[in-house]
Amino acid sequence: MIGVTCAGGKTGKAIISHLAGHGKKVRAIVRHPKSLENIRDLGALELVACDLSNREELEKAFHGLEQLYYIAPNMHPEEYSFGLNVLASCIEVGIKKIVFHSMLHTQIQALPHHFERGRVEEEIINSGLKFVILQCGSYMQNMLPSWSKMLETGIHSMPYDTDTSMSLVDLKDVCEVAEETLHSNEYDFGMFEIAGTPITMIEKASILSEILGREIKPHKTDLKEVLAHARSMGFSEYALNSLKQMFPYYDRHGLIASSKSLENILGRKPTDFRTFVKNISDIQ
């Protein structure tokens, strides 16, 4: 049995659907009982609610699991303590292997939420558990919530400079990597960058224009607008502060990694942005 935490989020839902669709027995774990109804159709064999800050609840939720795919809450001020609790609970109940869904460049102190995840990586490495750490790039799917608006306005907008390079990854590729690294022991005790070929918003807009048959212009969303929207969505002050630092950092440095690890694990070239857009436009 494989446990997947943060099962109600974008990543958790995708991972669970993929694993269950490939015949894996999955226990979907969410933080709030009210979220259970939202994940009933993902194909998980078992559904559990537990608080990552509560060791007793975690140990009950983890009991009987052989492996854990650990997804942490995004931009959470308790990232490190959650990680410690998860690791201690894994050890207590005898989980054999943990695959940690991390992010690129966790050594960057200018990105607080990346750096906190790096602290969890360190604890995982020192835990004595069999582990795999997947350092994932930003998803191509992050543009989908604004897809309809892009078609309406002819503008593809993100909160960083249009010439910033980002190593985006298709979430479907991440799901394949999750399955492979859980299944095979060839990746045990490894840390892998899960990222595609770097691409700028300018390059993305050109591809979008070509495939959609209309002009799509790149545009940088004002940071104040992003923060106001995040605040209206109930983001914590920690998360808001992380956003304030993250996007200006992207302006200066982007978020770039090699795609070779992803290619090696997939056994093929990673999905590129052109293919992603073609797939989405066919669905639309």
C-alpha cells in the first residue's frame, strides 16, 4: 500500500489518479475530514484524514503502509516541523520507503519556502529511511486556470519578466516519475531534478500563437495584483512574504535546471511546451 499526503491538492490528485489507474493500492491522506468528499473519485483504495502536526494521527494514518509519497503543504510556515513529524511516524510504523515531492533549488535562502524544504531534505537523508527526493520544476498546468482568460484577451500573463527562463514540467511526466521511483529500487537514496527544457514567456507566447492560430502576447502580471489576489484567497502572511521574495528572484535568476534526470527516468524526452499546448488545445 502506498500513502499519498496532501491528496486534495493539484499534485496529490494527479499522483493518486495515476497510481490507482495503473493498479497500485493507494491510501489518500488529507488534512481536513471535509476534504475527503473531494477525492472519492480518484481511485484510492482508502481515504484518511489526519493533521500533519499530530503524531498520533499520523501514525494511525500511516499504519500498514509500505511506502509514502510525501507531498508537503505549499508555502506553509510549519514545513519543517511537519517533515519531522512525518519522518518520525514513518520510522515508528515501519514504512520501508519515502519519496519526497520537493522543488528545485532548495539551497536558495532568498526563497524561504524552497530553503525550508531543503531542511526537510536534510532530515530525510539523515533519517536512516530508504528515500528518493524529487526536486520538481513549476508545472505547465499552472497556466490552465487562466486559459479561458488568455483566449479572451490574447494575453498570456505570469508574475515574472517575459524573458525569464523557467524549467517547466508537465505534471503528467511527474506522475510517471512518481510511479517509477516508487516501483524501482534503482533510484533509492537519490536526489533528482524533475524539470523540462528552460523556456521564457516570450517563447511560450510564440508557441501559443502558432498552435492556437491567433496572436498571444506575453505580459508580466504586477506583483501587487498577485499579492492582493493571494490575500483574498486567504494566503497566510508567511505565504505572502514568500511570494514577495519569489517573483523578484525569478526576475533576476529564473528557475532553471537540467532535464536529463527526467529524461533518464522517463526513458524518453520530457513533454515539451509545444506538445503540452497541442494536447490542451485538442481537449478544448
